[in-house]
Amino acid sequence: MEALQGQSHHDWYSEHDFEKTELTPSYRVDLRDPMNKHLDKFINANLVSDWSQLTWKEVGKPYEVKTVAKSKQEWEKENGPMSVKKSWEFFNRSFHEWFIKDVPKEMSEAKQQLWRYLSRFQFSDVKKALGETFRLSLWNYAHRVEDGIWDPRGKRALFEGLDVNKPRILFLGAAEGYEAMQLYAMYPGGEDVLVDYDEFCRTDRFGQFPESYPFLGINPATGQPKVWYKDEMTLHYIVDDIRNLPFGKEFDLVISVGLLEHFPDEHKHEVLDWHRKFLKPGGYVIMTTPRYQLKSLLFYKIMADVMNHTYRELMDIRQMGLYVYEGGFDILRHGFIKVHNGIVARPR
């Protein structure tokens, strides 16, 4: 993976930019708190003291998101029920379109279009234009302003303090691979293996991830903070079904982001087994799921055409933790960050 044509890392961000945050047209750069002194502010942790005492009667079951994307409904009218793999292909392409938007430019164009429709009394188009303007505003706030999807400070708070050196990291359902790259920056020198069964994730979601995005991590030579870039990392991307992977128990970290909630209860044990299957003795499992909260409910309702192609649940950290605990793991750290629940665990 080469740096952008005609640019070097010196043209991007360096240690001189520590404590800086700024908005690019499609995402936020956040280099605040490079020493990780205040990360505990970004995770509400250790909410359950004894997982063995928690019951489903106490916590209830997750909320199932039932609003379905129009594109899925239209496809199924023509072709019948959409397979899980096809659903993911629709989702990945739809979601990626939003990550690569020049949001300020598109918001300006959408507002101009809205005024044109209003001035001509084209009210059938006004509704569509209003919806598009609102979705852009919501995406701008959730991803670009709040940085809730990547959430580097929250993710670093979840990932900090692991007893690993040059770890081998396996990312199940990797999509664009953000979290694996953040882990590499924090624990450099090993390798990341990213797995997704949609080729589009490798070529576009990961392939087009901005080379100039700065990850805060550590310089292993000095122990001091360092800015890392994608092309400095040892990353391998495999396109395959997780069930076909040839690996044994050979990874120090096995991670998934937004995987568990896509499976009904009868399949959750199998998903948890995938994490255990590839883990070295003493290794760590890291998992996140979207939080059940009002902001998330609104997001999945308004962004349904972008998000809702597959089975999906929203859960709180107690519900997620109970699945993980009952799946045979001891939970070492748990909590919630902006829009995600997060757990660090080890097999019992």
C-alpha cells in the first residue's frame, strides 16, 4: 500500500500535531491526549461486579431493529428472500458511500436543491430533499463531528493495558479494518490479519481507507507516543467465510466489531466459538456491539436505507456481557463508549 501520489507522511500529521483535532470533508482527525492520560473519561467501565449473578430476567433481551432498507425490499420483490451474504453486500456498498462523501459540499448542494424545489412548488420532491438533507446532517454529526463510529479515544480506552508484545491480531468481519489498525498502532511490530467474506470490503472499504488518517500509538524504540499510518503497518486481508479459515490457536488478539448482534440467539454461541477457536492460550478477545440508546434508535430509523439490510440488534453492555459470559469467557474489562459496548475477555 503506497502513500498518496506526491505526498509523504511529512505532509500529513506528526508528533508536532499532538493535541490537535480538525475536521476533514469526510471525517475527524483526533490527536488529542497522546499520552493516554485521560482515557478513562471515554469509557463507562465495570458496571457489573459479578457476571455469574446476572440473569436474563434482570436484563431483558436485546432490541431487534426491524425497519428494513427500501433497496432490500425492492430487490426481494423481484428476486425473493435475500441471502445473508447478499444482504451484507448491499450494506457494505451503501455504508461505504457515506464514508467517502465530502459532507460539507453535499450538504450545501442538498440545501440548494431543496430551495429550488420549494421555489418551484415541487412539493413531491421537497420531501425527498428534506430527507436527504436530514440524513446528511445526521451523518455529519454522528461520524464527522462526534466521531462516534471510529471513536479513537473511546477505542483506545477499551484497548489499553493489554499484556501483549508484537501481537498477531485476527479481525473477524473486518470491513474497513479501523480497529485492527488502531490496535497495531498501540501494540506495534506484529501483524494484523483482516477477514471479511465480501471482496468489496478488501478492495473498497479497506482499500480506500484514507492513507493520511493518523492513528495515535507508541514508538516501540522509545516508548513515546507516535503517529502511525496504514502503510506503515503489516496488514493482510483475507476474503473468505470465517468458518473456512485455516488457522489454529495462533493469535494473541481476536477481535470483532459489530458482529455478535447480527445473529439471533440460536447462533450466538457459534459466533463466540469463532473467537475462541483462533486464540492462543492467554490471548485476549475484544468485541464491540452498537449500544441500545435513544441516539442509536433514531440513527437506525433515519438511516434505514443505509444500515438495515441484515438481522440486527441493539443491546446494552449487560446483555452483551451475559452472552459473552454464558459463551464461556471471563470478562476482564467491560463498558460503553460513545455508540458502542465494549468487552475484553479470555476463555474460561
